[in-house]
Amino acid sequence: MENDAARLYCPNELCQTPNPLTHKFCQQCRTPLPKRYLWVVGDGESVGNSGEILADRYLVISQSVLLDTKPAFAHETAGLENLQSIRPYLRLIPYRLHVPQVYGLLQLANNQQAREIILLEKPPLFTNNSTNQVQLYNDLITAWSHATSMKQLNWLWQIAQLWQPLASEGVASSLLDPNLLRVEGSLVRLLELKVDSTTPELSELGEFWQQLCLEAKSAIAELINQICRSLISGEINSSEHLIEVLDKGLADVGKTQTPTINIITKTETGPSRQRNEDACYPDAGTLLSKPPHSTALAIVCDGIGGHEGGNVASHLAIETIQQQVQHLTKLPPDHIVAANLLTDLEQAAAVANDKISQRNDSENRQGRQRMGTTLVMALPIAHEMYITHVGDSRAYWITRHGCYQVTLDDDVASREVRLGYAIYREAVQQSSSGSLVQALGMSPSISLHPTAQRFILDEDSIFLLCSDGLSDFDRVDEYWETEILPILTGETDVVKVANRLVEIANTKNGHDNVTIALVHCQVKYSEPKSNLTAVIPEPSPIKASDYAPTIIQNTASSSPNQKTQVIPETKPATPLKVPLQLGILLLLITGVGFLGYWAMRSQLPLTPNIGTPPTQPEGTDPSVVTVPGQVSLSNLD
């Protein structure tokens, strides 16, 4: 329960008015009031009574849930000893779509003994509209029988994707605990991490999944049974092979669903800038639908270099990448190998990078005179969405359950967290936290490390791509529910929402250019009429892409203004493919550095995040939304 006397303080630094907990906007300045519910990591020992205020800010909702009543206030700083205990959370920040992140550490005194409580933000919780209670989303086993074949395979696929990164951090047993595995619509989300007492084997995952077989949809029941048997016997002995098997099943089931894609783009200079450094594809104001169009691609770039050519870089990147990716969208879905396509998308970013870098070199640009650009692009193909990014332009995924930031900024703050050095909300308080560690065009592509990832589309959703003119100051988190979510309920359309988001960027931020692309994905699904073949294919050998991009020569115009600072790249990441002779030379030059990089990179893979706690979805299809009987926290306590 919530304390009626408790107040939620406005996050606006110039206001900070106390408000009733039921208010969504500050009664004084109309700033959105974030309700940050936090999960208490621990052994179940009570932190206080419901309604009690801890540390003059945290309201006790239940034994395991607190509400931060002063979300704009600074947090306690964590020492090095504290960081050791939370390092798996920090290093897994690329997976924050599934793994909650540390919000802060709470020091409590209990019976003359000090206790340190780890608080996790954005746990799998929602607010029940009818009871106004905060509740947990269903665990995987409870939700399983209510899901479609596509969603059941999608959940298993996400667990398979998480196996190796969690194993690298010694927390893979979290994926074997049914109470920790929660489902939030399409997403598998962990309540907290569980440290491995012994190293778990994939055979244990097969044994755990066996309890799901009886309630599996008929079309995939035998396939899941065979997957479990193959995991237990060792026929499937790597997470990569497991992912490949599940990918085949998803592709087969995906043939029974029909996606419709609508894309709208918009860009404006903004009230504080003299020229627009941003660029987008399709051209601003274009509404593109697939079908009838055969191609659906959205790109947002935010130029760096100001009067030295930031807009030249952003337009050059758009032109190059669009041409590089264009032929990929014409391939039949059954000819696409996901791993190869991810590599090709990274390579497309590298081609654009080298175009800009060579332009810088030809014009003798040095240091801050060099022009560059960020990149974020969305490419829907069949039942998947491919997201590629470099820099701090972001992609958000909006569903009926929440708003999730799926890209991780290439900036100093994110780098510090991913290396295990700082909690994110502390790292962003540092003066250089927003400085980029990489962008397109600042150096040759051998030092560029794009992030390409993919998501399964099994329900209606929206992807928002945007420059920091909109995303700064948490504007997307503040306004997604009131402005973007109504697209999914049919109350508005993408054109109106695009105009509204630009208006919010200009009036609530206004410090920069703003560019957005909205990608509305609608899925018409029907269960397969025949059962999938229960055959486990041999693992595919790693091979070069069948559709490697062709470098295309092009040119661009020039123009102006200075903004985001790019600092030298020191974060290790995967180098792109180069000719053998050059690779040998580079290996000789950078041998020790690359060995260090690979050691760390194996523990820090790609992926990406999450918005404010959503309200309970209403009027949704029970075959798609899989949280029919949410568990009340009061029942857990």
C-alpha cells in the first residue's frame, strides 16, 4: 500500500514541489512525475513496514518494493567494495532490456548493524489500474500456456541469447530460476541476478524447459520436446547452436504472420540552432508503408562538426548506408542468415564511416575540425527488426507494456558502467559523461565498433529513432505513455505523434536540432496449421555473407555549427573485417591491446533499454498479451 501522507517531489530542479502520489503531473509546473519503483535485492529480510519512509526518500510499498519520492535528488556514492558485489549488473548493461540495472545503494541500520541494500530500477512491475496496486508480471511458467507459438519460441530464444553473457559473469543460474524469469508481453525480464554456486550446464536448461513441454502449443510441442532432449543429451552443446535451432522454428512459425510497417520521419532545426546538422531517411515528412512498398528502412543521423561540416557528414552517411542496405531488403526472407545480416549492417556503417573519414582526410581536417555523425537505423525483415547504431542517437521500443531503450549510448558514462566502474546514475553526473567515445567519420573503420542487434516481432509495437534533441532529459520516458502509446490503441496516428514529439523537443528541450523516425509495426498472426518438424539441424559453419555490401562512391554538399564533443576512443570492441595482409600488420602493431580487448569483449556482448513502469494494459488480445493473472506483491510478502 502507499502512504496517503507521502509526497512525490517534482523532478524539475526549479520547482521540486511535493505532490500527491496519485498525480501524474506536477500541480505547480506540470512536469511529468516519474514513479520509479525499485526492487530490493536481498534474502527476503524486511526493510520496513508499508508506508514507511527510508532515508528520507524511499517509500516502502512492500517487503521488496520501494518508491523513490525524490527522483531528481543525487544518490549515495558506491565505493569500490560495493561495486564488487554489483559488478555483474554493471557489466551486463548492454542487456538491460532483460537485466535490471542498479539504481543505487541504500544504507540501513538494523539492531545496531549496518545493512547495505541494492536497489534495482525498472524491474518487471506494473500498476494495476483497477486496484491501484503495484504488481509483478507473471513468471514464465504461469504465462506460458496463454502464449502463442510465436511468443513461446520468442521467450526461449531470448533466454538462449542471454545464456552466454550471463554465464560469463557467473550468473547463468538466474535463467534456471522460475521465480526470477518474468514475462512482460514479448519480453523475458529477470527480477534480479542469482550468483552461480556451480557453473550450470546447457543440459540443466533442457531439464528446466521440459516442464514447459506439456503446455506448449501443438504446432511446436514436438520441436520443443526435441530441443530439450538434445540439450540434455549434449547434441546441442552451445548457446549458438541453440539459437540457430530456435531461429529456424521462429522462421517457420513467422510465415503464418503478416507484418505491416508504417514509417514517418521529421526533422527541425530547433529554436536555439541556426542550421540543421541532422538528417533522416526517408526524407523528412515522408510517410512510407510496407506494403505496398517493398522496402522499409528508417535512419536518423545527428551531425558532429558544426560549421566544419556536421550536416555534410550526416547526409553522406544517409546516402551511403541507404545504398548499401537497399539490396538487402529485396532478398527473400528464407535466404537471410541473421548472423550474416548483422555483420552486413555493421559493414554498411563501416563503409559510411570510411566515406566521411576519407572526406576529412582529403580536406586536411584534424581534431575537432573533423566532421562526423551519429547513426541509428531500423530495418524490419520478415518477423524481425534489425537495429544498428553508433553514437548517442537512440532507438526505443514501445509496446502496450512499456517503453524500452534498446540502444546503449556510445558515451563515457555507458563505457564506465559497462567496464564495471560505476553505477549509471552516478556516472551520468560526471562533467564529461555525455562525451562520445565513437561516431561515424572520426577515424578509419578499423577502430569503429557499431552495434547491430535484432528483435522478434510477435505483437504490435512502435520503434522510435531519435537524435538527442528529443531524448535528452528523459523526454521519451516522460511522454511515451501519453503521446506514443495511443498509436497502439488506435486513438491517433504516426503523423500526429511525430509532429507532437518534435513540438515536445522544441519546447521542453530546445537546445538542439531534433530528428525522429517512427516505425509502426502491426502483426496479423494465426497459428500454424501443421506441426513443425522436430529435426535438430547441424550447427552452421561460420561463413562470409552471401550478400556483402558493395562500396559505392558518392559525394555530398557542405554546410555548418559545433555541438557534441567526441573524445578519443578507448573502449575495446570488435574490429571489422579487413584484408589478410592488413590484418596481420595490425595484429603485429596492436597485439597486446587486441588480446586485452578480446578478453573483455567476450564478457560484454552487444545489445541494449527501458522506460517508466507502465499501467496495466487493457482490452488487449489474450492470445498476445500473456499476463492474465498478475501476482500481487502483497501475496509474495
